[in-house]
Amino acid sequence: MTILGGCEFPDGLLYFVERTQMTWVRLEGDTVLVGLTDPAQTRAGKVLHVRIKAAGTARERGKPLATVESGKWAGPVMSPVSGVVSEPNPEVEKDPTLLNTDPYGKGWIARLKVTHPDEVNDLLRGEAALAKFREILERDNIHCVRCQS
Amino acid sequence: MTDPTTAPPDPEGKKILMIMTSGPEDPDKTYAPFYTAALMAAMEIDTTMYFLMHAPELLRRGAAERVPLKKGGNLKMFIDMARENGVKFLACAESCRDLCEIAEGDLLEGVQLVGSATLADLALDADSVISF
């Protein structure tokens, strides 16, 4: 685990960081688990609603996988790779604050069956990911907080 | 009426036209439309906001920063969020000229000036029209 600006970045994850997107990806064979990073959930604020694409929905890389709204922020969670939604997380739909309180655990958003495995190579990892986050946290003056449910 | 126990149909590809008539004279009426439009665009709904009467004032360069919100901050972040998510902004040319006295060059980048006939076209073409 690395901590930058109070934001946690667990070891072993891949990251999709483009425009306003800051999501994490965990490789699980031919599927991936996707969720919001600590700075992403901090920027969103306490999440009030989340809507995830239904199982079976095909998503191209960069197309919305879910929408998140907090009252101060409303936006898409883009799919970090092309794939088919195999499992939206029903728990975060019932309790969206899991995105804030446990973003790398119970707050995962969806599981995708990857259709273009080569796209995984485009995700950031290790020191390259941390360098990118360091730049964003400084630029946008983000200091992570975990609101309570 | 939508049954809340079943998943709603995916709105991707639908078109919504949002008509905005309030300007900086009524700050409380400005935030929700931009927030809602931003959310709709994030849901992949083709979302257009049409600004008429005093609403184009909100699109004047530097104006949103001077519209305070009760929850703190100002309107600019919500306008930015809507644009970032892909909401299209159209301003009524007649309102800009006759009511607001805004020249095209004074509007935020990317705002398109259109005539009233365009409003009719957009309303007829949209799946739903929402007025604020």
C-alpha cells in the first residue's frame, strides 16, 4: 500500500487515469474487477446514487460503465477496458456509500469479462501509476477523506 | 409509472431537451438544471440545454463565477461538469440580442447561437422535453 496526499493506493492494482477518470482494475484471469480510487471517491463526495450497467451489457473502453451522483458531482465511471458486464455489484447499488467507505473492497462497481485483452497493457501500474496520481493530486489539491456511511 | 422493483430500461441513445429560462437573477433555479443535465449526459442520453429569456446571461464569460450557491461555491463548477460530460449548450439568438445584450464573442466557448425555429426542431426531435 502506498499513501500519497492521504490517498491510499493498494499494491497489485492497475489504474485507468484519463481526463476525469481515476478507476482501479484488478485482474482476475479473463475478467477484471473495477472500482473508484480513493481520490475519485473523495472528489465525488458522499455518493447518494449509483447506477451500473446491467449484466450482459457490452462496453467499449471509455464508454460509461456506471453513473455516480453525490449532489455535488454527477458523472460517468468509464469502462477501463472493452468487455461485457458479468456482474454489477448489487451491494453498492443498495448502499452507495460503500464507494466512499471501502472503495477498494466492498465498494467495487462491476466485474467485466474482457474482450480485448491487449487493452490491459494500456492501464497504468506500479511507479508509473503513482507518478501520475502524484501529479494529479498536486495539480487539483486533492487530499483524500473517507466519509462515514 | 416505473416499477421501482425492476431495473429501468437503459436510456442510452435517447434525446432530452432541457429548456432553461432562469438567469443569474434567481441563483436557486440555476444549479439543478446543470447538475441534472450532467447526470443525463453521463447516462449516455443525448442532452441539449436551450437557454432563452434571461438564461443566456449564465453563459456570459465570467458570469457563472458570480452566481453563488446556497451549498457553497458558485455555478461555474456545475456548468463545467455538464460540459465535461458532453451536454450541448444552445443560446437563443433573439434573447441574447434583445434581452441580454450579449454578443456571440461574450459567450462561453462552444455555445452555439441559434434561432427560435431551432427550438421547435429540437422539441419535436427529442424523446422528452424538460423546462426549468
